[in-house]
Amino acid sequence: MGPGQIKAKIISNKRFKDNYWHLELESRLISGRALPGQFVNIKVSDDVEPLLRRPLSIHSANGSRVRLFYEALGMGTRVLSNRVPGEFLDVIGPLGNGFSLPGKGQGPGCQAAILVAGGMGVVPLIFLAKKIRSSRPLVLIGARTKNKILCAPEFKALGTAVKIATDDGSLGFKGRVTELLGQVLREAKSAKGLSIYACGPRPMLKAVGKIACENNIDSQLSLEEHMACGIGACLGCVVATQSGYRRVCKDGPVFSGKELTW
Amino acid sequence: MVKQVKPDLSVRIGKLELKNPVMVASGTFGYAEEFAPFIDLKELGAIVTKTITVRPRLGNIPPRTCETPAGMLNSIGLENPGIDKFIGEKLPFLKKLGIPVIVSIASIDDPEEFTALARQLDKIEGVSALELNISCPNLHKDKLISQDAKDTFELVSLVRKLTGKCLITKLSPNVTSISEIALAAERAGSDAVALINTLGAMSIDVDKREPKIGSWSGGLSGPAIRPVAVKMVWEAHNKIKIPIIGMGGIMDIQSSLEFFIAGASAISVGTANFINPRASVEIISGLKTYLVDNNIRDLSGLIGSLKACEN
């Protein structure tokens, strides 16, 4: 099912710590069609400033509710954080190609998936973890410091194992989440049937793609890029791949690590 | 006063008859497929395709867009699959819509590429008109064809000889006198001019001291350029007789009306498609309402209806 353009009612829009906000919208259409890794594109106000929509990853979809999670950093997200429950937002979604779910037929005890999240990259991976929780994925979350580690309790509540990496060592493994990934793979008995799913800053994704290739593991990387249209028309948000430039908004945001040439 | 029920929105551009004067601008609508989930494409007056070149083009290096005050920059660099793939893979969908398809074409290295494109497209039924994109700011040329009246005249004359199809010439706002260039296009046999392409522009990330887009500079579009576009439409309207297709920051019915009043016979919705995919069809219905409310029977009562200030 394709995307729709709708006026979605704000159910709640709450800061939960620092600049991080949870936004809950009412939309049966988007909720019913949303897949992990897809996003919605929101007009945060009726003004011409900011002009463009803001793409936000879908955190979860349940019944008629769509949950989003954003960091109010720039002009668009700051305006969004001022919108209140009961108001309506012009939303287009669900957009893009999400994650392909891991193959079935894994042996008992076999780890099917490792999810690697950097910073805000946790958002689409929460949605993914919900869908594949029965295969007991391992979740690795990385950030600069303890306070920037997001959603760890949410992942744990889903019954997934969570390992944390911080650059300053304030929580969990001291170092990059990609170094933690390397360590996990070295300790694993076999990488057979394993998939890596990752979302985070571009240098992190590049490193994850490289590690996956070296270990002959499939990786699916969810990219972030400035977008103008979000629906594949403007060709603004392209990324270099084996088959030329491809659109992050329409052909992605999830790409196979093997496909990307960055 | 009895209000009319159904105003006449039809308009003529050369030999092209449009059921309404609302088009979508080249480069902002892909090849229309992307918009099918959001609007009934058949409602549009016409569709102008993303610009086609002889050979496929990868386009410019990313990042290719950035937001600016009430506008945006783009430097896509005419990414397109090339004429053959366009005809084979994109045109069939467009033809099925049953509305006029205007194919935007450009040359990269040699104006002769326009000749090849015009010859090939002239033979194709279902291509209603050609738009000559001689004004793309993202090819890193020292001078655009449409920045010189003589070059514009020569290029339009060249293509005019090769096709009987409706010919629209799209002009750059980065000129000393838009009416001089518009007049050159008219004298060379263009059926209409499209005003305006994006304005050459640049935006800088001051923390990194880097340009915000990969190819350093790009084209500015959106509401920020609307007053520039309206003035250029008005200037050209005072000078030429062929129809003007007005564009530049049209977001809604209100902003589209400025262009008609300034002298545009039709308008194109561009950047607004990115923000509100329904903008074009909302303008069509808004136009009907406006004409009825103001007791105007058809578009001729609106086009170029600008008056002098009363006091």
C-alpha cells in the first residue's frame, strides 16, 4: 500500500528528556501501512518558514496511533515541539522502503539479527525489534556519553539483549559501537544466517557496512539525508550506489551495505 | 446578481489547448508517477517533464538541496535517463493520462543536441509540446543560452525549423532585461515563454565554512523568489504578444493570481509540489471559485488585468 497525505491529529507531544520528544499522531491509514524503516514527512506549521517538510522515522504503529521520536535541534523540529495535542499536522506517509525482515528457518539458538543504533538511530530499530522480537535480536546502542544513550529500556522490555557502547566509557563498552560490533562478531561462533540492521550517523553506517562485508554478513543500513520532496520526485536526496545515484527517500532509506558506494 | 455556475478555465498556448491553465514545473514533478498516490493527475492542465538530454546523466554530487529563508536551493544537475529510456519507460505512463505532456529538453555540451531531441520528439504522438530549457543554472556554464538575446534567437530559430509542435522557451531571471530575451524568443518563433527558472544562489555552512550543496551553488526557488518572478512576468507581458507561463514560488491560489494579473496566461506549480503534492489541484479549484466570486466569465478577464494604483 502506498502513502497518503492526511491531516493527523496530535494525541501527545511530550519532551521526555533534554531535547528529545515523543510525538503521537492519530492516523489509521499510516499506522495500518507502516513498516519498520519507513518514515513520515511532516509539515510542522502552515508558514513558509520553515518551507520544507521534516522527515521523521516511525518509532511504532499501533491501532490508529503512530509514534514518532525526534530531537528538537533545528528550526523545523523546534517548531514541531511547540505544537500541542488536539492540533492537526499535515503528514505524508508511510514513505520509503523499510527493512527486509530476516529469513526464517534459523536453527534453534541461532542469533538471526544484530541491530546497531547510533544516537537517534534507535528509532526505526525499535519498530524493527518489535516485529522480529521472536528471533531474539541482539541490540547494540552507541552514543558519545551515557546521557545520549536512548531507548535501552524499551529494547529490554521487548526481551532483546542490549549492549551499550559510549565513547567516553560512562556506560558499557568504552569505544565506538562499531568496535563493540567487531568484538561481538569475533566472539560469535558463527556468522551464518546473520543479518545486521543499522541506523545512525553516516560514519557509523559506513563502518558497519565495512565490518559486515569483511565478515561476509548481509547488512541493511538506514540512511538519513536532507530531503526536499520525500516522495522521489526531486532527486535531491541521492546516495551513490553500485547502480548509480539512488534516492534515499524512495529507493531507501534502507539500503544493502553491499550496494552502497557512498 | 446571479453568479455563474461554471467559469471557463481553458487557455490556448500556441496550438496547444489546455482545459485549465495550471501546469506543474519541470524538475518538480518527476515523470508524474510519484504524484499518483496524492492527486488525480488527469485534473492538471498539463505536465512538464523533468528535463531530458540526449544521453543519460548522473547529475551533480550530493548534497543537492538545502533549505533557505522561505525557499530552497537545488543543484540536481539534470539527472535523467536520456531520451531513449524516457521514450521507452517514462512516456507510456504520461501518455495514458490523456492530458498534454510537455517535454522539457536541454543540451549539455553542444546546442546541436537540441536538434537531435527536437527531431526525435517531433515524431512522437502524445508529446504535446517542447519546453526548451536554456536556463538551467546547474550546469556550471559561464553563460546560459538564455542570458544572451542573440543566442536565444538562434537556438529557438534552430529548433523552430525542426518541429511543428508547440514550442515553449524557459528563461533565466539572471539577466539585465527579461523582456529583451523574451522578445528574442518570440521573434524566433517560440509559441510561449516560461518565466522564471531558478535564480543562481548560494548558501554557506558557517561552522564548516563549506557550501551547503555539493556543487557550491544552485538555483533558488520557493516563495522567496515570487516577487522577482511576478515583476518579470509583468515586464515581459508589456513587451511581447505570445503567452507567458508564469512560475516562481507559487504556493496556493492567492499567489497564482498575482501571476495571472501580471500577465501570465498559464502558471506552473514548482517547489510547492514538494511541500504539498495537492497544491496544483487546489489551485485549479481555487481558480474556479475566484472567477465565480468575482463574476469573471473566463481567463481573458483575469490575464493582465493589473491596474494602476488609484491614488
